[in-house]
Amino acid sequence: MKRFFLRNSSGYVFLTPWFIGFFCLALGPILASLYLSFNRYDMVADPRFVGFDNYIYMFTRDRRFWKSLEVTFTYVALAVPARLIMALTVAMVLDKGLRTISFYRAIFYLPSLLGASIAIAILWRQLFLADGVVNKVLATVGFTGPSWITDPKTSLYTLVVLAIWQFGAPMLIFLAGLRGIPRDLYEAAEIDGTPKWRQFTRITLPLLAPVIFFNLVLQTIDSFKVFSPAFIISNGTGAPSDSMLVYTVFLFNEAFKFFRMGYASALAWVLLVIIAFFTALAFLSSRYWVHYENERD
Amino acid sequence: MNATSPDLTREMEEAAAVAHQLRIAREKRARGMRLLKHVFLIFFSLIMIYPLLWLTSASFKPENEIFSTLNLWPSEIKWQNYTEGWEGLPISFTTFFTNSLIVTVLSVIGNLLSCSFAAYAFARLQFTGRNFFFGLMMMTLMIPYHVVLIPQYVLFLNLGWIDTYLPLIVPKFLASDAFFIFLMVQFFRQLPRELDEAAMIDGYSVYKIYWIIILPLSLPAMATAAIFSFIWVWEDFLPPLIYLNDIKAYTVPLALRLFLASDGTSAYGQMFAMSVLSLVPVVLFFVLFQKLIVRGIATSGMK
Amino acid sequence: MSKFTRRSVLAGMGVAAAATALPAMPALAADRSIRHFWWGNPERDKRTFAVIDVFQKHHPEIAVSGETVGWGDYWTKMATQTAGRNMADLVQMDYSLLFEYARRGALKTLDEHIGNGLDLSNFDKGPLSGGYVDGKLYALNIGSNSQVMPLNARLLEEAGVTADPIVWTWDDYADACEKITTKTGVKGSDDLSLTTECQEVWSRQNGRGFYNADGTLGFTVEDVTDYWNYWAKLREAGLLRSKDKTVILDAPFAEGGMIMGETAMSMFWSNQIVGLQALMKDPVAAGMVPHKAGGKPGQFIKPSMFMSLTRDAKDVEAAIMYMSDWVNDPEATAILGLERGIPANPNVRAALAADFTPPEKVSVAYFDSIQDKVGDLPLPAPKGHNEVRDAYMRIGTDVVLGNKAVAEAAEEFVQTGTDILERAK
């Protein structure tokens, strides 16, 4: 019993900084945004309470809201798996004893360092316009590409390409995870003559599961909230024809360009519910495929 | 056996020859595979490094060439972009780099300490409400930052923190970034439970276990967190934009934007030159800290 | 937790952190202080900080904090500071957002300071009038500009375009496009289908504005249809910049067609000629937006930038003193030059004239030549203008890309614009 209290209290001690941060700095603004979502608020005059108007308008009358959902879901469905597979593949190639690993690791992280800077926006246009670098390369094999970045049918894919290409962060996390898998497990398997792909499914995947789970959850959350690449590349507009209008770009414009902070807050809470739903799904499913070392029997 | 039949000898010789050839073939194939792997990696690296080449080349170009040509090689090399860019704003970049370093280094320290605290509690300690608080923490990851911006601004304004670095740094010491907590939780949970139990029996307190067992054994995770933390704070834009007013307090990303104008006289060449320089601390930090992402001694030695 | 305890806990932490965090407070030697916030560019920032230094020299007792960010970030930060009731004492204001801020109560009127700290005795009346909202002065003009069609003089000469660009008509313009494209190989003009500023001039020539006096949409379906058809005809004839580049909205200035050598003519604001010339080798000339034969004057002269006093200003007297120096003090105005537009004080203009650079001369000569060819300044845009403009560009994109018929798109725009304005009320 005494030990229980000891353990209980030490948990709170370790959480103290987080408690202070959460209750003093984070919670207030979050609740304020929930309150504002029931107001009409132009940021200059005081907020005016309007009940559920913002939510009703969103679901019944705002076509751009639905469009932004469509764009965002497409983006998430394409970018998350592609980026994770890319990151895991490269991490595994790098993990398997190449002497030049730290060199390649740095190289592969470079695109992520550039983030969503102005340089990326200009570069992306130079790559993906009708007379851009990509089409010049394609022309050498006799293929005439469209103007990828300004054609509403293809522009979103250029964002997905950017996401795949900036796979540095999940790659690094996968690498750290792979480094945590004991070498001797593979050595034993090697002696038993277990084929490589089976080593992958029997050793790598299960032991990497917590890290895969982390990357899956975080990439999903981040992709639903994706802002900077779409904002920078479309000059803040989501153009052409709203094809790059991801949810948070829509939200940002509603808030700061059109002076509807109340409506934007309502949008934020709807997004939160959507993300929470998918995160909860991931957590529920994790019981079946993620097992932790310190919870083994 | 003192005599071997000639047939048998011949057969053995043939077999040996075949084996030899097979081995050579295998080695050839292996060498080929290795070569292929390197060729692939090098080709792949080119695609990866292209943006940096582009950025560097743009930083040496005359202003009108940046947009008008796809050629990576500038027609004339403009070093002035660097020399003039450094002093190209009303305040020198010496100040901006110093500011960024102060904010970033303090934030990294804050993040590592406070997030590992929280992560240790969530990953390895039992206490009432653990799942509830974990859920709350995850929620802070899900809300778009843009809608908490204004309430947070009002909060910091009331504290008298506007135009100081406090709104940028203090939250880092209060585990405000749930990403790092969750990341560390996942790694801490992978450490074998026997470690704590053994230490517990030896009379170690949970504080001591955290400090001398968990932290050192999670070096790869901590190094990863340090790298991300450094990069993200270094490149962070919106909070410094909102909280810093005085140009003397600006960080590098804010300063870089001052080169641009909506209506004409932008200085893209200088901006790109300073962007290249602003990558230097980040790359250095990355190279130094990635060395720490090594095979954990715990997991390989324990079994 | 009560507010009080929460604050004291935080304040305690703040002190602890402050010891290490080197707060960015400027060392204030003076006992009075004002903040001036503007959107800038490297050149403007340098000049503005120099003016602050001049002011400090004359008034060492008033510390001026200069705060600057770029145009896009400016409005985000401004909105946040407005919401937090922590606006700078003096802010730079744009004509398109003057109503948004003034009508919502974020700005203070200047009327009571005129002749009483704020010296406007030498000010031209025309430019001053742009700062009035509902009969009260909320914003001081710190530069004027007008629409302009910049022309690549070399290409126009090579192509043998002879029409006088100050009085030319839309037919002349189409003709010039034709000549330039066939004779020089460079496309005649940027495709201005998505440029609301040009559509506005077009509609004014038909006697309507962007908005009516009651804040409803002024453009009719017919205006928009005719305008889009005009450009569609030129586009189909291959006389305009490629449609891929046209549909990149709010693209960086430096990616413009004239700068990239893809076109010979475009449309900007007149104070941008200097910046444009800086990025081009060929000489830039200035023309008016083409006229409608027998139509009304379409262009107008408007304040390019304002300075406004905000509701959060603390030391109003000091702020007004700074504002007055800004438009009168010969030392300050000499530093500012034409960078923000043409000054409204004739004495200032006369003093500057001696040192004009060649592109500045082009800009001023253009400005003088259009004085009797422009119409009245329209009212500042109503609430919702940003969104109407976005809708115009979005729907216009479908037209340029050939995904929608012109008539159908024009109708959709007018409907959408009307709805937006209704919702923003």
C-alpha cells in the first residue's frame, strides 16, 4: 500500500512541469477557442454569441468547407502511407551496415531541413510547371507532361511528392528504433537459416511496432493539419481552383484574411474531432499489433 | 585409403572447379549488388541534394537570373549576396544569429528535460488518471495552432511577456510539445522491465532510475529528440512573428522574410545567401548529434 | 485555480526564466515612447529606420520603436495585436482595409489634431480626402499612386507600336499585342483575366465601380463577361503569357512576365515602376490602362499607403508629433523620397525633384500626365473585399484553364460575390 502511494506520487512529481504548462498555458487558450467557436468574432470588436450558427453554416452552406475536407482526406490517404514506407525502407537500407551511413543519413535529411521555405515554393514551380525541369526530363523519354502544379487535376500530387521527399523525420525515428533491436536476435536467426524476409516479419516488425505506431499516429495528425507546404506553394490561396485548399489553409484564411476568427475556431474543433477519431482508431487497433517490452508477461 | 581412383580424383577436381566458379560468380554477384546499391544510393542522393544545390546556386545568382533560368550554374558568381546580405537589413545578421542561438539552445534543453520527465511518468510509472492525462496531452497535438494564437497572445500580454523571449522559451520548460513526450514514451516503453525491478531491489528511487538507467539507455531517442527540437525551433516562424516586436530581437527566420516585399524591391539573392548560412548551425547540430543514434547498449548486452 | 494564484505562479516562473532568457526589451533612455509598425521591404525599412533616427535627434525625450514585417505577415500580426488590444501607436494602413479597421473601431480620428500638432497646411486636398471614413479623417496619406501599364520600351519600339499609351483604347492594346508577338517573338502582354484591379477600371469605364455606394457588388455579369471575353480572344490568338503562369495567384513580383522576359506589357501600381526597372535590363515606360472609346475615365489616383493612429495609442501627443514630422520635416521627407508613393505635399515634391533617378522620373512624369484623365476615388472597399477578390481569381482560373464557359463563370462570380458581401455585413 505504501509503495502504491509512493509510486502514485512520484508519477505526479514527474508530471509537474507538464501540469503547470497544460493548465496554465495550454488549457485556457484551448477552451477560449472552443468558446469563440460559438461566437462571431472579427478580432477588432468584441465577440458576439451566435450559438451553433458557425457549425450549422459550415455543414449546410459552405461549399469550400467540403472541398477542403475532400482535399485534405486525399492528401492524408496518399501522403501518410507513401511517406512512411519510404522512410522505413530507407532506414532499413541505412541500418544494414554501410560504412558511409552517416553521410547518406545527412543527405537524406536535407530536403526536410528546407522545410516549407520560400525557396521550396520557387523551386517547386520551376520543377513542376509546363516548361519545368520534370517535364524536360520526361520529354527525353518521349512523354509530354501537363503543367503539374497549375492543373487542378494534378496540383495536389505535387504536394504529396513534397511530403514523400521530406521523409527525413520519420526516417530518423525509424533508425533510432532499429538501433534498439538487439543484434543477437538476427544472429541467432541467421544461424537457424531463417530467410531474410521472415527475419523482417518475425523480428523487425514486431520489435519496431511501437515506433511504427508512433510514426503512423504522428504522421496522420500532422498530415491532417498540414499547412505550410500548401500555403507557401499556393501563395496562401489554395489555388488553382481550390485544388490545394487543405483544411488549415482554409481555416487560416477564414481567420486572418476574412476576419472570421469565430468561424475558424469552429472549423478547428471539427478538425480536432476528425483527428481524434482516427487517433483513437489507431490506439484501439494497437492492442493487437503493438506490444511493449515493459508490459510483457 | 592409400589409393584414390583416378575417376574419383577427376570428379573431385571437377566438383572443386565448379564450386570455385560458383564462388566467383557469387562474389561477382555480391560485388555487383554492392555496386548497384551504391549506384542507386548515389542517384537517390542526387535527387535528395538537388534543392540544396538549387538554393546554393540561387544564392550566388544576380537577382533577375533566379527566376528566369533553370540553369544551376550562375552566369556570374555574386559573392556580394553574402557580404551585402549579412549587413543588408537595418540590423546585422550577427544579432539575428545570436538571438536564434539563445532561443534554440534554451528550448532544446527545456524540451529534453521537461518532456523526458513527463514521458517517464507516462511510460513507466503507475498513477491514477494516467490514461486521462495522456489523452489530454494528445489533444494538444490535434488542435490547429492558429486558433489558440490569439487567446495565447492575450495570456502572454497579461503576463507582460510580449516582446521578450519568454513566450518562446518558458513553454518548452513546461513540456508544451506533446510530440516529444509521445516519442520518448514509445522508446521508454521498449526498455525491459527487469531493469527497473533489479534497480528497485537494489534500493534505487524512481528518480535515480530515471536519471541513471532510463535516460542513458534512451540515448538514440534523446538524440533524435534533440535534433528535431533544434531544427524545429530554429526554423520556427509564427510564434516569433507574433511575440517579438523589436527588430533587434528578431530570430533568423523572421529576418529572412524582411528581404521580401510584395511590391517590388525584394532581395532574393541576399535572402538565399542568408538562408544557406542559416542552415549551417542546423547541419552542424545534426551531424554532431546523429552520432549518438547508436545501437543501444542496453538491448544488445542484456539478453 | 484562481486567476490570481495562477498569475503569481507564472510570474515566479517568469522571473526565474528571465534571469536566463535575456528579454528582448530595448534599453529605454527616454521617458516617453511610441511604436510605429509598417509592412516593408529592405529599402523601405532602411529609409524608415533612418527617419526614426532623425526624429530621435530632434526629440531625444521620445523613444521610437520601429517594428516591421512583410505584407503577408503584417496583417496576421496586426489582427493578433488588435485582438489583444496592443496595437502599435502608429500603423501603416492600406486603402483596401481602411474600412475594416476604421469602421470596427480600431483607429482614432485625426480631425482634432489638424492644425493642433498635425500640420497639414501644405497638403493637397485630393490625396488627403482618401483617408476619410464616414466624414472623419482616420488615415493620413503618406504617398499616392495609380494604376499603370508598364511597357517594355525596347520591344514596343521594335514592334513599331505607335499608339500613345496615355490615351490608347482597348483595340489599340490588342493591336499592340498582335504586333509585338509577331514581330519580336515575345508575347504581347500578361493575361490580366485574374487581375481585379484591371476589371475594376474596365467597369468604371462603363460607369460602375467595384462596389456600389451601399457596399453591394458593382460589377455586373455583363462587365465580367465582356472583360473575360476580351482576354479570351487575345489568349486564343496566342498573344498572351501562358495560362499555366497566369493561374499562379499572388505570385512573387519577380516571377512577373516582363521580368522573366516572357511578355512586353503588364499591369501594376505606379509606385512599383522603380522596383520593376531594378529587375529589368530593357527600359520600362508607363502607359495608362487602355480606355473605352467614348467611355468614362476608369483609372483613379489613390493613397498607396496611410499612417493611422490606433485606439491603443498611449502617448497621442508624441505620436501626432511624429506623424507631422513624417510629412513635413524636410530631412525626413528627403530620406523617404518616393518609396511609398508620390508625396501629397507640393513643397516636398519640389525639393525631391532635383535628385530623381531615371525610373523615378518616368514614374513622376506618368503621374503628372494622367492628372486630368482619371475619375473620382472610389469609396474604400467594404467588409468582405478580400474574399470577393479571392472568389474572382478562383472562378476566373476556371475560365483561363478552359474548364468553364465565360458567361456561366461570370454569373457564378456575381452570385458568389453578392453572397460574400451579404455574409460579411
